[in-house]
Amino acid sequence: MTNVVVVGAQWGDEGKGRIVDWLAEKADIVVRYNGGHNAGHTLVVNGQTYKLALLPSGVVRGKLGLIGNGVALDPEALLAEIDRMAAMGIRITPELLQIAETTTLVLPVHRAVDAAQERLRAKPIGTTLRGIGPAYEDKVGRRGLRVCDLAEPELLGLKLDVLLEHHNAWFRGLGLDTFSRDQMLGDLLVMAPRILPFMRRVWEQLDNAYSSGKRTVFEGSQAVMLDVDWGSYPYVTSSTTIAAGAASGAGIAPSRLGQVLGVSKVYATRVGEGPFMSEVGGTSGDTLRQRGGEYGVNTGRPRRCGWLDTVQLRQGCKVSGINSLALTKLDVLDGFESVYVCVGYELDGKRIDYMPSTNAEQQRLQAILKRFDGWDGATRGIRSYDELPGQATALIEAIQREVGIPVSMVTTGPERDDAIVLRCPFADADDMAIRLVHASKRED
Ligand code: GDP
Ligand code: IMO
Ligand code: MG
């Protein structure tokens, strides 16, 4: 049985949540394997909007959600999200949600470190200030707390001592407020009875699911350009966001991951600082932002907007092993007389087709843009490829050609079913072999 990994192919907010929700109908389990509540995944179902940060997007369909060890989990944020979902009529019980024992905890001290680090940096990263980076730093520094520690109050206190010894020394040196061990311990012990019932051996669940022929969707957060190794470092998040992260962040063999579906808008956005070659200022940028509703789901920050960058996308597909693409938000381009796509970069007068690694070179890059005709009329809500205007299909097919990866889905509105499915991402591996498929020869 084929599994599918869903990954962001740009800088995040591509519409991964709604794609995962769509796939979840055909799956048994949805598992999160990276990031934390820096993510904001939006689902719109019959006019009702669900904004998920830590919960796997399948829970809205009642599908088992797993949180893997690779996630950075803020227990306060999780409980608040569970309460928000309850108020919307979705009860998150241990039958619906299970959390790996070894998942790293994000604590208030991490939020404080995140804020102070951003303040102190000559060039801030523009993080979500959720404490995600500092929590991963503690994990790698081997002083982090994990979900299973909540079950051992005495050891928890000792582990907090080690953690706070490290952080309080830094706070003191900077003349900042320190954290009280007793206060933090007390708060964690209050939350523990609500968190611990969700604790499971997630790796075992995934192993059993695979052996019994169940389908799993691995829901990536963030995106390839925010990957700590493959993104535009240091303007990245602190986890492995490419598909490879699903194996170590959930506890499953890479050979069992199955297909990798990359999600990309038909244009591009980025939140926070860092290079964005095809960024558009002025009216076109503002129009994309307004029509696309490009404001952060959780932070409300305006997103930077620009045209689709096929150099970035092609490179992202290669390092993440993406073998089909979901192109989202086609309807946002309705009404544009001209649409542009970045098809190459110029560096010091030479054309290149890769993203250079140094920040200095990145700053000298010029985007080479190709113009496409816009279309009259609306694609919003169209659910059949044949009903799309010719200019829109020409754009989709040009993106497919430039990137060299087949497009399997196109979305035309935020509602769950505002989607055109060209080939089901759960198709057999042979069928999904990396090859260019002309969209008009699609399968039903
Ligand atoms: P994620 O982080 O990748 O899950 O994406 P976000 O939820 O942060 O951002 C995607 C935004 O685009 C959300 O507000 C979605 O409701 C919206 N969206 C998703 N697909 C479409 C689409 O096809 N058309 C339009 N207009 N909006 C969409
Ligand atoms: P989803 O899953 C877009 C960005 C932040 C910042 C950088 C580092 O919704 O696509 P962090 O708080 O992670 O240390 O911030 O990463 N960022 C995201 N941008 N979508 C996200 O998640 C993001 N998660 C983090 O804006 O530039
Ligand atoms: Mg988002």
C-alpha cells in the first residue's frame, strides 16, 4: 500500500494542510514529523475554517493523527488547540491523537530565548517567536525535555535544573529575567495529566499500520527553502523539512515512505527575512497579497509576495525527492493581464539554473522572468481541468515542463473540494515514476 509524504516546495504556506485534508479521505493515518506551532495549516470545509498548528490535518475528518518524535511540541499550545477544536465540535481524544514518547517539548524559556536572540541579532531571521529554534537547540544539546519526562516528576525536576542552569546563565549575563525552576515544574505537572494519555510508541503504530496495509499521509510543515540544511541558511527554521525528515521524524524506514507530493502555489510567498529572488514589490505584490489573503495564519504577519520561481522549485523537488506536484491557488491569478514565472537566474552576467549557497551570491542574483498571458473570467471553484481557460492550462503545463515534475493536483479555491485531480497521488509507484505527463493526457 502506498504512503504519501506531503511537503512544502517553496517557503511554506503553500496550502499543505488543505492537500493533506483532501488526501486524508483516502488514508487511515496522518502523521506530523517536524516543526511545531510555528506552522499554521488552514482547512476550509463547508465554509467552516479550521486553523491547525500542531494537530495533524486529518483530525478534521476523524482520521487518526500522530505526532512524531521530530516535532517540537509546546504542551500549552497543544492544549489550547485541543480546546479550540472542542469548541468547534471536534473532540480530540487518545483514539484520535497519539504523541510519540520522545517528542521534544517547547517551554516558556524557549520563547524567551527566541525573542532575545532575535533582538540581539544584527539581522533578525524574522522567526515566529514560538521558541521552536531554541527547543531544537536544546534537543541537539542533549538537555531537552521530552514528553515521556512528564511521567517522571522527580527526574523532571532534575532535568529542568540542567536546562535552566544553561539558560539562566545566559539570561543573567545579558541582564534579562531568569526562569524559576519551581514555577516551570509546577506548570508542567499541571499539564502532564492532560498530555500523558496521548503518549504512545508512534514508531510501533506506523509499523503495524504498514504491515496491515493501512495508508499513512506524512504531513510536512514549513518547506524545502526553510530546511535547516537545504534552505536559505540562516533564514530557515530549525528542522528537517524535506521528505527525508519524515523517516527520522516519525520513526519509519525511508523505503516505506512511498510517494512524495510537493505543494507549491502558482506564485510565491515568504514570511520573515531572507532571499526571495522573484519577489514583487509595488501594486502587483500588493494585489497578490490581497487576493491571496497572504497573511500568516497564526502570527498575522503580511507575507512577502512574488512570482513562481522554477529554479528554486526544481532544486527543491530534487533534494526532497518530490515526484508529483500539487499547484495551489490558481484562482488568485484571476484578473491579472500578465503573469510571470522565473525561469532562470543571472549571476554576474552569467545565466545559472541553481540556487547559489553563499548569501553574497544570492544577493547579486537577478531573476529572469518569462511572461504569460493572463485570462478573462474566473477559475475560482472550477473542479474540472477542461473548464480552465487555455491561458491557465498553458501556465500549468509550462510550469510542469520547466520543473520537470508531473502536476497531479491543481486547486482553485480554499474549500476542500475546490480541486482538480489529474492523477491520484496514492497511485502505484510505477505509475508515478518521474516522467513528464502532458496534463491533457491525464487519468481520471
Ligand atoms: P499551509 O501552511 O501550507 O498549510 O498553508 P496555509 O494554511 O498557511 O496558507 C494557505 C492559505 O491559502 C490558507 O488561507 C488557505 O485557506 C488558502 N488556500 C489554499 N488553497 C487555496 C486555493 O486554491 N485558492 C485560494 N484562494 N486560497 C487557498
Ligand atoms: P507552515 O507549516 C511559513 C519561517 C518564519 C521564519 C523562519 C524561522 O505553515 O508552512 P521559526 O519560528 O521556525 O524559527 O522561524 O521560518 N516559518 C514559516 N514560514 N510557513 C511556516 O509554516 C513557517 N514556519 C516557520 O517566518 O522566517
Ligand atoms: Mg501555513
